[in-house]
Amino acid sequence: MATMTPMQAIVSNWLERHRHPTSLWLHAIGIPMLVFGLVLGGWQLFHGQWSLWWRPVGLIVVSYILQWIGHRIEGNDMGEIILVKKLLGMPYIAVVDRQTPSESKSSTPANRGSEES
């Protein structure tokens, strides 16, 4: 079996921690919003537009709220929280073992019996 590249391992780990469809959508909105907020903040700082500080701050805050909601749905900790808890030696929840909707359908007694025959 071929080993995964570092990027494949990162993506695989991320997908394992974000299995719920709602969480995926919240992250699909929140992550680009976060990146845009950081870029906008850097651009504004570079151009001295201090009076517009609220725009990138608002984007960053809303993006983290969306991602936080996604992790509450998943039942696990956000990546940044995991990092802090690891550094402090505290327990953390990286992945919650749950069945996906397709797994729960295939594990019904009627379906299990048909798979064995």
C-alpha cells in the first residue's frame, strides 16, 4: 500500500474530523471568510486604513463562530483548541466516533442479513 503524502494526510485527518454535512458547509463558508478577513486586515494595515478595522475583525469573528458551531455539531474540539489543550497537557476530543447516515442504513438487521448470504 502506498504511503500518503503529507498533504493527503492533512486532508484525510481534516475530513475525518468534519463528517457531518452541516459542519462541512459551515466550514466551507467559514474558512474562506477567515482567509479573506486575514488578507483584508493585512491590506488595510499596509495601506494605513485604521478606521476600517471592524471589517476584517468582523469577518474573522463570524468565521470562527461558524466553525465553532460546526464543531459543536460534530461533538469535537476545534483544531486551535486541540493545540492549546495538547500544550497544556489537557484531554481533548479530536474525533467523535459516529456512524454516517450511509453506514447506519447498511447496518440495519435486514441489510446485515442480506450481506451475509
